[in-house]
Amino acid sequence: MKVAIASDHGGINTRGEIISLLEQMGIEYIDFGCDCKTSVDYPDYALPVAEKVANGEFDRGILICGTGIGMSIAANKVKGVRCALVHDVYSAKLTREHNDSNMIAMGERVIGPGLACEIVKVWLQAEFSGQRHGARLEKIAEYEKSHLS
């Protein structure tokens, strides 16, 4: 598995904790920044990561900002991305099992680094269950084909 990870200034500390976790788990990753604590624009980090996940360069993507909201909104503008805003372990597990999410976004100002790492661990280990959920994802894919450029 290959993971892309990025944050804006509001998620820089949690991103560092998650990178340590990825290293402990032996998961290949590339860190797309940011490298400063001064204000930056979250789309500048979310969109390139989302594009790389959508085109298959990476299997999954992890985004962190202050709340996770901006990053998730930006990432979901990219065709083929299913980025879930997650702040609890249960949702992290189900977004993989039911929604086959290929990205998650979290908020450093909402949850602490310990919970963020637990969320990432569960999300990375969970598998898509398919079944009835696959048909629902097909509906989304069909919509994307016919409505998005």
C-alpha cells in the first residue's frame, strides 16, 4: 500500500504523528507538506494529493487541517475521490467497509494525535465489503461519468 499525506498549517503536528505511525506500520508514504506553521491555503495541499489518489499513483490519501472540513471538501471535487471526514474509529472503519473511501480528512483542532493515529490504523486495515455497497458506489461512479467533466 502506498499512502499520500498532507496538511495545511492547522494540521502539521498531527501529520507528524501519523507519519511516525506509517513508518511503524511499514507503510510506504510520501509527505506532500506543508512545512510551515504560517497560514497557507488548504486546497493547495488537498487537491494535488486527491489527484494522485484518483489517478492511481497512491492507494490512499490522508489530509489534516484545523477541522478537516476544508480538506475534505476540496478533495471531493476530484473525480474518483471518496474522501471521508472522520473523527472517530467507528466511522473510519465503516467508511472503508461501506464506502470504499480512498481518502480521509481529520481536524487537528477537533481530535488529538492519539485518536488520529487510531483512526488511521483502523482505516488502513479495514477492507471494502462490497455486496450491496458496491451497487451504491456504482451509482456514484455513473453520476460522475455523466455530470462531471
